[in-house]
Amino acid sequence: MNKKILIIITLLFALLGGLFFIISSLRNITNTPPVTQNGFPTPTIYQVPDKGALIIQAQNISPLKKTHIGITTEEELKSIPNISQNGNTYSYPSPLILRPNEVIVENGVVVFEKVLIPEDQEGPYFKTVTSLKNAIGDPDGIIKGSAYYDWYAQTLIYSQLGLAAITNPYTDEVFEIHFFEPTSVENYISRFGGDIQESPSGQGPIHP
Amino acid sequence: MMKKLIISISLTIVVFALASIVLFQTVNAQSSSTWKTRVGNPPISDLEPGTVPPAPSDIRRGIIDTFGITMNGFDQQHLLWTWERLHEVSGTKFPNLVRGATIEKWNNEYSQAQSGCYSGDTSLNLRQFPGQGSYFKFHLLHELGHVAQKCNPRESTQRAAHENAYALEGAISEYGRQGPICIPETIAINEDHADTIAYFLDRSSGFVTTIRCGGPSNPPNPYINGGFPLRAAAMTSALLN
């Protein structure tokens, strides 16, 4: 009996030792300094993500998005819970009763989706401008002023990635994200930029 | 010898198991803590006005030192009203939401605007309403309410809860209802939010935010007798709890 236990323990220690050896070896490999030639370090090759990869990253930036732009069909939209239709615009509930999430359909296929980002900072769906920029870089255009959120809100337009975000520059919050087919800034504004409302004064409204 | 070895291995396993349980519970508690605050509606608390100490000789400096708010161009009377009002709401979270604001006296005697946040910006341009302490004090809260609303994360002023209350309870004031009809650049829901904050903090105020093309109206404070319970719950959560 004791002999069996001794064998099992020995095997366990051997297994642990083996694992330790493998992990140590792997760490040594990853920590190996670059090979030098003539005293100069070998240049590190940074992989710049191609546009296609960035588009995929942008289109998957929020798990709240329900459709695939250019792929999801009008028929498939009907599976979204509590979705309602008004012409070619479909709405489904967001955190705000008065501003639902929206999907626009053209020729039977989704061409635009608007997703509201919840305000719960500890929640899984919260987004900041910093996290957005870290993921997909700087926008192609920034426009100040929103018809819904007010004069201070900024729309960051990543037209080539098919994404725009309405944000609060003072708090770093993302209020909502728009998804569409990659296009130009001008085309996004004319087709889907209905919320953009630049304040003439660039400031808040004049009160009585 | 063998016994000791088995005991030490068993102890190690027990320690690891206990550590795993503790770690799991800690992570679980952190992930569920945000939901604990969202169950049910918080009770509507009565607001106890804060004690107002005697104003210092340099009131402007006193406001900066106590509340971190800089007021430029205001006369002694308006500085005193500001000193009083900020102390009256000092038992709430409101002063912290507007700490760092800069308020400029608005030279146009008819207008005021919220124009920025904290870092070097002018937060407010505020009219000196002459001879009307209660009116000025209410407007101070309303305009600072915009600062609280736009310059802090939405959660701080319960923006979503307010907007949903707006949808379900309607506007809290005439200004929240039809401000944009008279002043095109205003957004009703944002003016309503600022009024929602101001009326909550100033229970003595009625509908004092008359709009440019509207007549004066002074019904009682909308929160009395249990009015606007969704807003009251949201403001209790944002400003008191």
C-alpha cells in the first residue's frame, strides 16, 4: 500500500517537475534578447494591421450589435426581440425609452445599425473614447454638436471602417455607435448623420 | 515519514481549495455589486438643508476655498447668495459634481449659457438677476445642473433614469416641456434634467424658470406631495445616496 502511494507521489512530482521545466523553457525563449549583428540590434518587425482587419475589429467593437452590415437580411431582423418597423427603419429597445437602437434596411439588406452604449461604468458594455481609439485608431473626422445629446457631444467618424461614435469629450464616454458600410465622411454625414447639429456659437444655448 | 508527506500534500490541496473559494467569492461579489444598487427604487428622502456659516469677508475666495468654484465679475450680493446656496446643498453630492467650475458674470443682462466644463473652460456665463435672491439661487442650481450633467459620467446624474422618467412622467416644468419652441438651440430633455436637479435641491422653488416667450408661472415645487416619483428616486440615488 505504502509502496503504491510512494510511486504515485513520485510520479506526481515528476509530472510537476516536467511542467516546471517546460514553462521555464518557454519563458526563456520569449525573453531571449534579439540577435545582434555588428553590435546593432536586429530591427523588430511590427505588424501593421491591414484595413480589412481593422474593419472587422471596428464592426465587432460592441457585443450589443445585432446585425452584420451588408449581410443580415430584412427577414433575419424579425428574430430580434421586440423589434418594430417603420418603413425601412427598424427599432429595438435600448437603455433609453425615447431613443431606441435602430437598423436601416435597403434592398432587403441591413445598411446601418445604431447601438446605444449603457451608462453603467462597471457593466460589460460600457465604452470609452480611449478604448475605442486604442482598438481602431484615430477617426477620419470629428464633428461637434448633436441634436439629441447637445452642443458638447462629438461625433467621431471612422468612415473607412464603417463606424461612427457619438461621444462626450469631457468624460471620455461613448454614448452610441453607428455601424455602416465603409464610405467617405461626407457620405456618412449625408446618409446617416441626421443627429449632427453643429452649434453656431460652439457653445451652449442662450437662456432667458 | 510517509504519513507526514501525505498530510503535507493534503494540507497543500486544502489550502489551494480554500484560496480558490475565497478568490471565486471575491470576483463574484465584485461583478454583482453593481446590480445590488439597481434592485428596487431607493426611498424618497427629504432633503435637509445644510447649515450656512457666516460668510467670510472675501466671499469669492471663500467660495473657491470651500467649493472649488470660481466666480468672476459678480457683486457682493450675488456672491453671498452663491455662498448660501452652495452651503444649503452641501449635504448632497452636488457640490462635488460641480467642483472646479468657473462662472463668469454674463454681461448681456438677458441671457446665460453653459459653455464648458472645468479645465480652463468657462463653465457658465450667468446673469446677475438683480434683487431676486431666490430667482438667482434657482438659476444657479439649474445652470450648475448642466455642468453636473455634461461634465460628469452619465451615471453620476442618473441620466438614463431621468430620460426614462421624462418619457413616462412627462416634463417636470414648462421649460422642460417647451424650451426649444422659444429657444431653438435648447434641448427639452436636457433643460428638464437641469430643472429636475434644481427642483430636487431647492424644495422652496416652484416653476420659476419662466421662458422667454412664456408668462411667469409659480405653482408649487413639482416634487411635493409625492410628485414625479421616478425622478425623485433617480435624484435620490444620484445626489443623496
